[in-house]
Amino acid sequence: MVDRIAKRRVDFEFYSPEAKSVFLAGTFNGWNTAANPMKRNKEGKWSTFVNLYPGFYEYQFVVDGAWRDDPACKKRHLNKYGGYNSVLVVE
């Protein structure tokens, strides 16, 4: 019998009421800055979700064209640009 590994839904949120656009970019989408647009609610919270296989991922938010790490994420990894990527481990 083959053991099938299912993707898991992972929700992402970023609070920025003044932002005009927010995108999610990471190792799961080839750091594509347009692949995962986020939607804003009335309170200024942006959100989206991605279905991911278990594993280790790095990501950032692209807020009005500027790269930002996730302030809610405690795990970080130094990137080659001297900043930090947020780290996500999907069990």
C-alpha cells in the first residue's frame, strides 16, 4: 500500500491598513512576487492561504513593492541579501 502525503492548508496574515497591495512570496512559489496576492479586510488585515506538502519553507510579504518579513513568525533564516526570511515548517 502506498502512503499518500496530503497537502495542508496554511493561512497567512499581515496587518497593514495603509498598504495598497500585499503579496506572499516564498520558496513554495519560486519567490514569485505576483503569484499569491493577498486580500484586505475592513480592519487592514491582509490574508491568503496556500496548500503545501509537509516540509520547510521560507517566505516574505511584498508590501507595496517592499520585502517584509512576517512579524508574527518567530523563526527566521538569514538570506543572501543580509535580511531575514520568515520560516515555516509544515508538519
